Amino acid sequence: MISILPRQKMARNEALWFWLFISPWIVGLILFRGGPILASLALSFTEYNVADPPNPVGFENYARLLQDDIFYKSLKVSGLYTLMAVPLGIVVSLLMAMLLNQKGVPFLGVFRTLYYIPALVAGSVAVALLFQWLLNPSFGIINFLISRFVGEEGLIPLGLSGPRWFFDPNWVVPSFVLMSLWGFGGSMLIYLAGLQGVPTALYEAARIDGAGAFRRFRNVTLPMISPVILFTFITGMIGSFQIFTPAYIVSGGVGGPAYASMFYVLYLYLNAFRRYRFGFASTQAWFLFIIILILTIIALRASRSAVYYESPGDDKMI
Amino acid sequence: MAGIATAILVLGLTVVLFPLFWMLSTSLKGEIEALKIPPNWIPKSFQWVNYRDALTHNPFGTYFRNTFYFAGMVVIGEVLSNSFIAYGFARLRAPGRNVLFIMVLATLMVPAEVTIIPTYVLFANIPGQWLNTYNPLIVPAWLGSAYLIFLLRQFYLGIPYEYDESARLEGASRFGIWWRIILPLSKPALGAVAIMSFIFHWNTFQGPLIYINDNAKFPVSLGLSMFRTPFGGTPQHWYMAASLAVIAPCIVVFFIAQRYFIQGIVVSGVKG
């Protein structure tokens, strides 16, 4: 039974179905995305503790934030962490992906799977506890290995000893960076897929032109996978600025020692859900939003000359 | 060249897997042996009893049950809702569709921290007792997530339109096409979504920390974080036993379904 509908009516019918199908997203947008974004902006101009109605205070939260030493400290901690963790993560995962992509490497599937395991649980409570134990200054295996290799009676007796990691304010951020590096398997897989997409003909051509391994990397590999690098760079940056769980677990939710693990989002959480300063915390959230937006725009701008797209003007969203 | 690469890869793998080995090793030692320097690489005798002690000292059975309920409900919600929404965006034409899809992508840019406080305020104020339940964490999952809508839409764009056309000629409704044709055809993509979603929510911490206060309702992540006892901490061998027990389901699920999983990671990363 085929009913021939007039074209317009059919299009209207299709549009109706479209709205029906996306209706859950519309409800979610209003209740859990768009609505809260506006509400959060409004709350940032109030004093609010959930129990009493919000009390408008104008720009006071913004002024107070700019005079808050711990806020600056948290910016520094998260900024430093991002600055170290993101580039290091890219270098390590790209190097490993290139090794995996070598012709003739056996058990590719097995390597891929096993390297990915840490990424599965990265950022979880269990991993934070694990690294606390590995990096324990007195009983941890890492410091034991350091003393074995470069300690006074070590293999190469340099008399060095391991740092106090999470207990030394200067070593706290590097310790978290180490923890994040352990989960490099995720971006390694993405790079591997990108590398496998580079046409072998390009390498052949470069070889015929007499390009060595390094030149081939610089002039073929790097440009071809630069969009993937940009993608992991931006998502990595955003993710690093939002790190919470490891900092909360390792510092027992207080951000010590000497605020050295007071990451941005940890301080935000403490202001909101421990001190019930929801207005002030909303201000912090908006600051974070703006920071991420600016960093993303800078990254996109800076990459315009460095990133190579095979077909200019296609439908790439970023 | 391949030989050197393989050697480095094997060495790298030892480094990467060592922390997990050490977790297992510590979890099977006695309390004093766990702190011994120089350490025993392999425990003198395997203290399997640590697992029983660590997991019964706090009610981990309850935590596991809670987490299966929470992650399960979220996975069902995310698979159904996102495939439903993505079908609309991928295969139905309507004025304004592209603008709306750009809005989907725009919400990806908004950090969760911006919405977390108003969402909490919303759940604290609506009628019925929503705080200290999993509903604030489950209900939003049934209303679509931008990332998964994007991922599934890309997949649906690749399914030939002839399937829809012939089903329509046989009188199937749009809903029927989604349910009987698109869903079965997209099993690999939905598998990837389900596994990624399960593993993510199994480990998630911040949401439960904000909403769940009652020890009997804790998921494993909160249970593990509260393991710390006030009288001078928990012994390391217990910590490691409980931690390993908590991440074990993730690793098992990953090995069972890793083909789907790796596909999902690669698709979302490269096409992103």
C-alpha cells in the first residue's frame, strides 16, 4: 500500500519525525546544558548557599576572585600541570605509535591491547591510590629502584636518592604528570590510526628523492598527521585543566602540601560543596570556561599555518 | 628496523604494565612484607585472604551492586537515547537541522564544571527526594550526550539509504526503521558506545561524590576513596587488593569486547 503524498506534505512529515527523534536532546539541552549555563552565569553575580534564596551582589564575586591568593595558586598548579602533561603526552604517544607502525613489527594487536590497559582506568581512584603507593618516599618501589640504580651503593654510584614526590611541594605537579603519562595508550591508538592512514606512496616518493628517516618524518609524517595532533592537543589541554579525581584522592581533598595540589577544579569543588559558596564557585566555573575558550582559540589560530588539511574547506568541525 | 622497534616496544610494555604487576604483588603480601625494603618481587606466600579482608572490612559487595546498577542504567540510557537522537540528525531532513547540530557540537566545548552547580541546585530543589540517589546521574544520561550523538551520527551517515527507502515502501514508520533496521545494523557502533560508557561510569568519581552521601549507596569509586580509616590509614596490601578488585571488571570487559572498544576510540579520535 503506497500512498502518494504531495511533496510538501511529505517534507513536513519528515520534519515532524526529525523533531520527535531529537526531542530527548532538546529536553536535555534545556534542563542540563543551556539552562544551567545561563543559571551559572546568573549565580556568579549572587551569594548563594542553596538553603537561602540567592542574594545579588553584583561583581563582588569577580572582584574577590581576583584578590584570592589560593585562586592564583590553583591557576598556577593547573597551568603548570597542563604545560608539562600535554606536550609530554603527545611526544610519548606519538613515538610509541610510530614504533608500532614500523613494517614487520609482530603481534601488533597484542601490543595495542596491552598498551591500552592503563588508559582504561586512568584518572580513577584506584590509580591514584596505586601511584601514591608506587611513589611513596620511604616504602615505594620507584624510590627503591632509583637508589638501586643511582644511589650511593647503586649500579652507577652517583649518591642520588628519589624525591619525596607527593610530599614535596616542588615535586607534586611532576608526580601528577607521571601519573597522567601512564595512560598514554589512548592517544597512542589515535595516532596509530592516523599513521596508518598516511599513503605509503608518499614515503616511497620521499625515499626516491633521497630523504632520510628524519626528513621523511618532518616532511611527510608530521604534516599528514598534524590534524590528529591538533585534536589531541586541544582535547588534552581541556582535559588537563579539568583534572579532579587524582588531586582529590592524593591530597585527601585538601590540596596540600602548601596548596601544591590545589588544582583549579579541586578549589572550585571545595568552594561549592564544602563551603557552600555556590555563587563564588560559579564565578570560578565561568573563569575556567573563558580560559578554555581562549586557549582553544589560540591553539586553532597558531595551528592555521602548521596544520595541513588534505582537502581544504571540507566539513571538518575544528 | 623492525627488530629494534619490537625490542623497544617490549621494554616499554614492561614499564607500562609494571605498576599493575606491583599492585597485584603488594595485594598478596602480608602487612609487614608489603613494607619491606628491599622488597620481595613476588610474595613469599600468597595471602589471598587479603582480598576477603579488604573487601569485607568495608561493604564492597554493596558497592559493587550499586555500581552495576548505576553504570547499567546509564549504559542502557546512553545507547538508546543517543542512537535515537543521532538517527534524527543523520537521516531526517528538516529546516534548521544543521544549526541544531552545530549546537550539539558547541555544547562539547562547555566544561562540565559550568553546569555542575546549577544542576545540583536543580536536583536539590525539585519535588521528591533526588539528592542521595543515583537519579541525578542517571536521568541526564537518558537525554543524550553530544559526544556520543556525534559518534553515532557519523556511523549512521555511512549506512546506505536504500534500506530506509525499501522499508518505507513496505509501510514501515520512521520509528520502525530506527528500531528494526538501523539499530541491528549499528551493533558494532553501539557496542563501542556501551563499553566506553560502562568503563567511564564504573570509574566515575566526582558525580557520586557530590550526590551520594549514604555509605550503603556508594559506588566502588567512593567506597575505595573512603577506605582510608581515621586511625592512621589503611595498610597498603589492603589498599592494593581493593583497588585491583575495583578495576578488575573494567579490564575483563575490555578483553571481552576490545575489538569494538578500539574501533570506537579510533573512530571518535580520527574523525573528530
